[in-house]
Amino acid sequence: MSRKRKVTLEYLSAGKAIDQYGNETKESFAAVPESLLLSLSFQQLKNRQKLLVIYCLAKTYGHVKPCDDKSHPAYNLFKDRSDAFYISFDDVTSRYHLYSRKATADFYGDLKELEDHGLIKKLWSGRGHKVKSVYCFSRDWIEWIPEPP
């Protein structure tokens, strides 16, 4: 008879997180399914784009989300969508240090690549409103087929 082992993540956590302003925040984890890691859609991404996927996953837990943000102009559209999340250029530069301040085109190009690979969907664009855009994860990556060269 086998016993189930309890898996702990203590070695992965410092016990607290610090936001870009130096304030202590709730710890967030990003669970990445192995089927995603092994998928052609994920494996054909650049390394920076793979990290961006993980940061997007982290933004779905323990962060302000569109369904909780009553100040967002599209709140009524997403108040019932717990799967929606924000990811902004400010997050990936000041919080995660994935891009330099001059790399806005790289960031938006990488987001577009994640959309093209079926990993995320843009639910609402904040571009014309000068607020954060709203995204969610998609299962389209399962059926994704690369474009012929």
C-alpha cells in the first residue's frame, strides 16, 4: 500500500513578497502544467516569452484582478470572470525586470506572440482608455499548429 506524500513549497517561497513600492504583499504562486511545458506551442516560444507566460500565471493569483477592481472602466464586463488578469508593461519592467524601460515594442510583440500561440486572449483593450488591458488564458494552445515557413 502506498502513501501519498504531501508536497510542500516552502523551499520555493521566502514567506512574503515585496511589491515594486517596497510594500509587503500576499505571496503568489504560478502553477505550470507539464502538458503546457511539453506542448509545441510553448516550446516554440522564445525564452523571454516563456517567462512572460509564467508571469501571467502569477498575475492570476494573489493580485488585483479585473473582477475585483471596481475602478476599472470595464469592471461590469469582468466582475464574474475570476480567470481574467492584468499584465502591464510597468509590471514586467519594475516588478519582474523582464524588459528594459525602452522595450515596449518587445513586450507588446511578445504578448501578441502568446495570443498567436493560443496561450492567452485579450478580452478588453485599455489602449484607448489609458488603463490596463484585460486578458485570460486560453486552451487554444492544445490545438495550435505552427505556420509553415
